[in-house]
Amino acid sequence: MSLTPFTRQQLLPQEEKLEIAKQKGELFIGIPKEISYQERRICLTPDAVNSLTFHGHRVLIESGAGESSSFTDREYSEAGAEITKDRKKIFSCPMILKVEPPTIDEIHLMNPQTLVISAIQLKTQRKAYFEALAEKRVTALAFEFIRDEDGSYPAVKSLSEIAGTASVLIAAELMINQSFGKGLLLGNITGVRPTEVVILGAGTVAEYAARTAIGLGASVKVFDNSITKLRRLQNTLNQRIFTSTIQEKSLLKSLMRCDVAIGCMKGKNRAPIIVSETMVENMKRGAIIIDVSIDTGGCFETSEITTHEKPTFIKHNVVHYCVPNIPSRYSKTASMSISNIITPFLLQIAEDGGVESAIRCNRSLKNGIYFYHGILTNRSISDWFSIPYRDINLIVF
């Protein structure tokens, strides 16, 4: 019986194995005009396009795709992009960049084996969407799933920062509304009681809402059931503000006194309803509710989805603003933010010689993949829609 764990063959000198040098790839990216309702953003700014074309990549953009974000066809053309009005030509590109997930009709326009980079908006999807991706053997990467080395999700965080800041600015606009607003300035003026803002939640949206409200001089109260999140929020803001766990009596008292209530609670599937209709009835006449959580159902019982064109309604003498996709209101800022996040990944994909090599080398990208050549690789989607999946780490390694 041999005492060594190695065979005779393994102990003999072996040939040296060298890493094969990566070959840079050339990208051909198609950017269609967004057709989803109220979507005004675009994935790449002219500056980002210039960076890509400078590195030898091709970018084909549908005419008018950047207009809603204040980017003209001429700016894109001068940055090196090719402009076309042919939508089919856009979707024939090997790589498609979109803000909203592609519609089923758009998926049918794609060639097999296309790489799609977009949001996924899981809670608004249907099983047919994933079946269409599988049929075309698409590789799909979602902004929401891209994860940094520190465990954070840069795209989600960035859009949450916009939504949080915007929620306070929107409230400030609504408070001066001559038809129903109270004519108050959101802030703190010498000799005048400061505006009171109640925030439900203690995540990124809440942090930026609180930061903006405090910057204007408002008095801020934050409610969340996680003491850890509340403590982290206070440390991040670098000042002591009123924080509390969600207790009905304390919350009701604060809502009765506040001028603005901002809802940004998250739930596993649906946002939890924190504020009942009775609580809303007890709020001040002309108070403002901004329900940022309306994307996932809303955390005020009285919330109903509104649009950018008609953003508010009044119920129990309280103004409700319940528009999903608040960042789209600030389309240029949001587009620049998305572009800043996605452009380095595109350059990395090219540097690594294509998406196949890139996801082997880059964990952030690998985490973003939810469909790989028509195979579902995300367990959450599998559980949600009862679709078989395979772990991407068993396919790509």
C-alpha cells in the first residue's frame, strides 16, 4: 500500500500551463427609444458614447432616444454614435441597452444569443417575459442585481438617492400650491416654526430625504422597525434626529403634527401598509403625503397610483403624491447616474474579450446575470414564477 497520496505519474515533471492572454473584444451596442409609459431616461450619455467609440466600439442609437433626457441626436452623432430610425436594425445588434426591460414584442425583434442589459423590475413581470427570453436564448443582465465588492447594489442605491432627494423637493413644490397647498416654505425661517417631516423607513431613500429636509432646516422624524438601520442613519447623517420604532400611538401623534409624510418602507414582496386610512384622516388639512414605496404597493392605505402628468389627488383633505418611478421625473440626472454605473462595466466586458470572459473575471457582472443563453440562473425569479433554474456558478467557472 502506497504511503503517498500522489500517483507515480503525478510525481513526474509536468508541462507548464500558462494563462492564455485575453483578447480585447469590440462591442456593437444598440440603444432603442424607450416606449414604456412615463419612461424618459436613456442608458448612455453622449460623453459615455464618446468614451466607448474612442475605444473602437460601435454604438447604434434610435433617433430621438435621448430627447426626453435633453440629449439630442446631434450630440450623440458628434460623440461617434450612428443614428437610425430603423427600430429593427437597433434590435439586431448583438448587445442591447435599455432602461426598462424589453417588451415581448421587442424580444421577438432580437437575434438569438443577444446580450440584453436593462432593469428587470421583477414585481411587474410575467412568466411570458422569461419564456420569450428562453426562446431566443438571450443572455440578460439586470441593473438591480449588479453588486459591488462591498455588497451594495450601485444602480439601486443611485436611483434611491435621487428618489429620496426628489421626495422632499416635490413636497416643497406641493406646499406652495395655490389651489390647496398651505403656502408654507419647507424649511426654517427665523421666528417661524420649522416644517415638520415624518419619514417612514431608514434605508437609502430615507437617508437622502432626511439629508435634504435637514439641509432646508426642517424638523425630521424617522420611523423604522430596525434599530440597526436607525442607528446607521443617525451615524451617516452625523447628527441626532428623532428616531423611533413604529408604534401606532407615537406614529399617529407625529402624523397629526407633521406637514409632510414620506413613505419609503420595503417589504419582501409588497411594501407594508404602515399608515391606516384612519391615521390619514387625523392629519392636518393640506398636509402632503409622498409615497415613494408606491412602486411596490405603497405604505399608506390611502395611496393610489398616479402619473407624472397628473401626479396628485386629495383624500381626507391630504394631498397624495403617488407616482411610480420618481427618478424618471429627473431624467437627465438619472440617465447620467445610470450611464456612470454601466459604462465601466461595458469597457470591462470589451477588455475581457466579451461577456463570457467578463463574467468569469468579474463577480459583480456575474451576479447581475439572470439569464444565460436562455437558461434562468436566478433563484429568486425561479421561486417567484416556478421556472427551473441552474446556478450560474455551475455553468460558468
